Amino acid sequence: MTDRAVRRRRRALYLFFFLNGVAMSSWITRTPDVRDRLGVSTGEMGLVLFGLSVGSMAGILCSGRFVSRFGTRPVTALGTLFVIASVVVVGGGTALASAPLVAAGLCLFGLGIGAGEVAINVDGADVERITGRPVLPTLHGCFSLGTVVGGLAGMAATAAAFPAHWHLLAVAAVTAAMFGYAIGGVPAGIGVRAAVPASDSARPAGPQVWKDRRLLMIGAIVLAMALAEGAANDWLPLLMVDGHGLDAALGSLVFVGFAAAMTLGRFGGAFFLSRYSRAAVVRASAVSGAVGLCLVIFSDNAVVAAAAVLFWGLGASLGFPVALSAAGDSGPDETARVGLVATIGYVAFLVGPPTLGFLGDHYGLRPAMVVVLVFVAAAVLVAPAAGARGPRHGGAGAGASGEVAVERPGQRAGG
């Protein structure tokens, strides 16, 4: 592959992650409008958001096998088309005031992003092998950058009282154009695996990882940090609107601040990972997230709460990928270890939305976030399980080892 082709391929991968971030933040910033249009309670909105979690889990569980059989290009293409179609379905469900249709759209979005990210990560790992340079951490930074751009557009649309369904249809058109350009840069045949000998496939390595105490503590870190990120993605605009009295446009602006903090943390994480141990980075991330959550929950000053979201975003940015990297280095059978920890993390995305919605319906969204705070505070205590920097990954690749692992028997490692 020529240098020009590699550069085109790398730009395409960055664009796919950016596209996913734009699509996601576009409907997140409109959740107050969508909720009002549907006429549902906070608890019912949690059930609508549950569709996203179900779709994500299904996409994660299926993608590895599809990549191994067909390669990254068709899986990336199909997953991205699901994402684009989902934005249309969510917009249509909003226009028709149909909660089941919006839930179906979010399920489709989760299916697409769950499947597509695995394929993109495998492709990114191959580019790293070819170039000898870190690519995967920047991919996730591009996702966060996309959430900032999409969030700003959503905030502007909200402030202008632009109907949510027309906004989402416009986003679908823009992301479809991005897809048309990017898919040409992805080569065919990447990620296809030869058949595994029966003697290897029968190896009972997976169940053994459940007995590793350190790995389970790493799983606890991932669970906490995934819950912190997912709670903001699902509920932050509504939390600021219902819990702190901001209007919908300002609630969207606060989410943009969270996304910007996530972006800063992910692009700048390599600097800290090259100088400090994983445990220190995870501990600092958890402390930052806990401080931000405390202020958002307990401060009655909306300005203080909005500013605290930046600490929340910085804290949530690195915990998930760094812990996944630690899982890969924690012992033999890296694939099973990363797969186990990633699955634990996705439990947070699966049960988080309806649980927080139920609690928010009964006690308010601010008190409901105490659950998230407890988990993040616990991550401070178990942070030593993340250990020191891995000799193979170093600082730049700390977020990458999980994604490299998905290349083997198809476990998802981070997003």
C-alpha cells in the first residue's frame, strides 16, 4: 500500500468516527424537545433510551464474527448506513410523536455504531501496524470532536426553535455525504480470519478469566466510568433543564461543554500516560469525575453546575480506554480478558438509562445521579488494579490495546 493510500485510509477512519459523534450528539442535544414532543415522563424516556442500549449490545456481540468472515469494509459500511438511517427514523418518530418509533431508531443507531466501531478499530489497528504510529487514540478523539460539532449545531437549532425532525433529517443528509467520501478509502479484505483449528477453538480460556480478581476490579473501573459517560450522554441536557432550570438551548450548550472536555481528555491523554502510571491516570480521572458529579448534584447554582460538567467530562474521558488497555495486559488470553471487561462496561450502557430514568421519575434526575457518583467514587479505590504502563503499549497506545484485541476473535474493546 502506497503512502498516499495509507493517508487516505487514515483520513477515512477519522471521518467515520467523526460522523458517528456528529450523529449521536445531534439527537442527544434534542432530547428535551423529543421528550416534550412525545409527551412522555422521565421514566418513560428511560425506556425509550433503552432501545439504544439493546441495539449497542447486539451490534457488539455480532460484529466480531462478521468482521472475521467478511472483513472490515462491508461491516463498516453497513454499520454506518444503520447510523444514518437511525437518525432518519428518530426524526420521523419525533415528527409523528411515536415513542416506539424513536426507540426503534435508537436501537438501530446502537446496532450500527456498535458493529461499525469494532470494524473501524480493527482497521485502525492495521494502519498502526503499517505506519508504526498511534492511530486508535486519535480515532476516539475524533468521535468526541464530532460530538462537539454536532452538539453546537444542535444547540443552535434548539435556540432557533428549528423543528427537531427537520434538524435530524439535515444531519442524515450531511452524514450520508461524509460516508460517500470515506468508504472509498477503506480497502477490502482487512480483518478476515482463517478458520481456527478445532483444538484452538475448544480451548476453555474464556471462563477462566472470571477467576482473576484483578481483572474483575478492572471491570469495576470500566463499569463505573462507562456509567459516568453514558449517564451524561443519555441525560445531561434533561438534567440541566429539569434539575437546574436552564432552557433547552443552554442545556444543549452544557452537553457541548461535556463533549469538549471529553475531546480534550482523549487527545491529551497520551501526554499523561507517557509520564504517569495507568493507576494514577485512572485515579485522577475518577476524582475529577466525582468532583464534577458532586457539584452538579448538590450545588443549587446553575452556573457552578454547568462549569462542573467540564470536570465530569475530563474524568469520564480516559477511564474506559485506559482500563481496557490494562485488561489486555493483565494476563494471558488478551482477547478473552478485554472481551470480558468490555462486556462488563456495556452492562452500564444497557441498564443505566432505564435505571436512572426510573429513579429520576420518582426522586428527580439530580438525586438519581448519586448512583453514578457512588460508582465513580468506588473507582478511585480500585484504581491500583489498572497497574503501571504496559511495556507494549506505552502512553500513546493506552487506549488502543482493547481495540487491537477485537481483531482476534471479535470482542469489542472500547468506544
